[in-house]
Amino acid sequence: MISLAGRDILHGWGKFALTGLGLGLLIGVTLTMAGVYRGMVDDAQALLTHSQADLWVVQKDTQGPYAESSSIKDDVVRSVRVMPGVAQAANVTYLTMQVQRPSGIDARTMVVGVEPGKPGAPGYLVAGRQLTRDHYEAVADIKTGLKLGDVVRVRRHGYTVVGLTRRMVSSGGDPMLFVPLKDAQEAQFLKDNDTIVNDRTRTAANPAFNRPGVPGLLDAVQALQTSSHNVNAVLVQLQPGWRADDVADALKRWKHVQVYTRADMEDILVAKLIATAARQIGMFLAILAVVSAAIVAFIIYTMTLGKIREIAVLKLIGTRNTTIAGMILQQAMGLGLIGFMVGKIAATVWAPIFPKYVLLMPRDAVTGLLATLLICALASLLSIQVALKVDPAEAIG
């Protein structure tokens, strides 16, 4: 009956091939949706890995700079560095914004303020060098489209790209642009010139800050208004042999801040930030599975109705029902295999074109293959039921 099923497929190969192509594109979309979710998780884990941190010290009662706003004073890092178990600590700022490329086109980018050579700085480069100056230099992820020597504008200043890195992205997939910490503090926390002028006027008009008998008070208040000493987080590397939870508990007890370990941050990024997107992708996968099953069921049913007379002849000559059911099942499985091969090839081809990272994993492909075969097997049940009800007398009727 394998040859009989093959002969029947060859007889209507055009319809069979087009159906396999359509089913394959649906399977390709399904694999791509799974790859989008895997890519989101990988982006979140890459963000944590490339930060080179064991602990994240953030504003108290917040979930850290990746999930919500966090602001602490930049002098907190000094007291963190002297805590037992801390090998290295560094300030860092994160600001997602539209950055203007040299071509004039804006690109959504996460601007990261780092201290060169410390946690938070890019761990490796694919071209150029690391930051060496305190101002107006930048290291960019290649996904930004920037090249060495390009001048990118962030707020009021231009930054020359001196290095390029790879896979340095935010949890949302936005490429990173690393700039010196002081420049990032100015870009994130300082106000524009007009607002600064207006604030100075208001401060000068306030008698509490402009007392005739207290010289220098007004200048000190205005200088405080135009300076920024805030950061989003302190990244901490631990000394060998120290447990992250022990150091985190000590920091929370004595420094009155919130501290997260790597496991805590993964839970925040994956289980909370990506949870809604994961449920939405899961619903799409369920819908695609139903649509795929309907397509397979329809085409197998149509093919079965088209050979009712042939099935009656088989019954008339004594062919068993299991043999007829096996023929229909083999056709459904063949359709599923063709569709899966087309879908796998299509997903592999168009995945790099997507703006966000799509991670196609072998285990997802195996799961997709098993699910495709199961769907095809279930979709063939209606056709098998119709075939088994065929009256052998129809062969001569």
C-alpha cells in the first residue's frame, strides 16, 4: 500500500505539492514565532551576561533599571566597593532613546553610560578600540548600523564611534551605544538649556535662596540644579568563594538599597517582562496549529472524495480496512513531511531579515516536526472514517 499511496500522490502531484507549500509556509511562520520568543529570552540573558555583574544594586523598592525607573546617587559605589566579598563595582546608566545616525535617520538605541574597563562596559569588540576618554567617544553594537569614525548625536553632543561590538542589546532587542558615564549622566538627568535658564530665574526670585546677607548661596543652589550625580544602578562583581545571596543581604541591611542576584534579574526579565509576549505568541501558535490541521484535513478529505470509486474497488477485491486507512494516513504524513521541510527552509531563510533577533533552536524544530505529524494524523481521521463507510457496490454502480 506504500506504493499505492505514492501512485495516488503522483496522480495528483500538483494539488499535493501546492498544499505542501502552503502548509510549509504556515509551519515556517510557526517556527519563526517560536524563534522570536527564544530570541527575546536570549536577548534578556545576553544583557545580563554582557554586563559582567553578579549583583545589581538599584533604588530601594524598585525592580532595577531593566524593568522600571531606578535612580541612586553615584557615590553609593564607594561604600559598595568596601563591602566584604566585593571584588569590583561600577556605576552604570541606561537610557533608551532615538539616536540620530550620520545619515539623518533616527534609530531606537539604548545608550549605556559606563566606566571603561569595569562591569557594564562591552566585554569584547569586533573592530576598533574601547573607550579611553571621558567625553565624546562611543562604542556601538553593529546592529545600530554605525561604522568606525561615524559621529552620532546624543542630545546636544556628537560622539565619535571608536569601537564596534556584537550582540550587545537591551531586553527589548534595541542595540546598545556605550558612552562615558559622565556624558550619559548629562544626557539622561540634565535638563535642556531653556529649562535651566527658567529654573535659574525662579531660584533667583526666591528669597530663601537669594538672601542679601548670605553671599554664594544662590550660586551654590544653581550649581546643584545644573549638576547630575545620579545613576541607574551599581554593577558588582564578587570575589571568588563568596555567595551572591550573602553579599546581597549585607548590602540591603547596611546600605538601604535593593540588590538583585543573577537569578533574580533573570526572573524579572523573563518571567515578568516577557510573560505577556510569551502568552501572545502561544496564542498565535495555537491558532496556526488549528489552521494547519484544517488545511490538511480539507485537502486529504478532498483527495479521498475524489477516489471513492477506487476505494470501493479495493473493498470489492477484499482489501482490508486497515490497509485503506493506512494509505490515507501515509498521504497525510507525506503532506506533513513536505510541509515541514518547506517550513524549516523558509524559516531559516527569512529569520535573519527580521529586525529583532530570531533564535531557531534544534529542539523547537524536533518539537515542530512531531507536532506536524500528530496534526496530520488527527486531520486524516475524518477522511479515514469516510473511506471506511464506502460501499463496495459503488465500484460497479
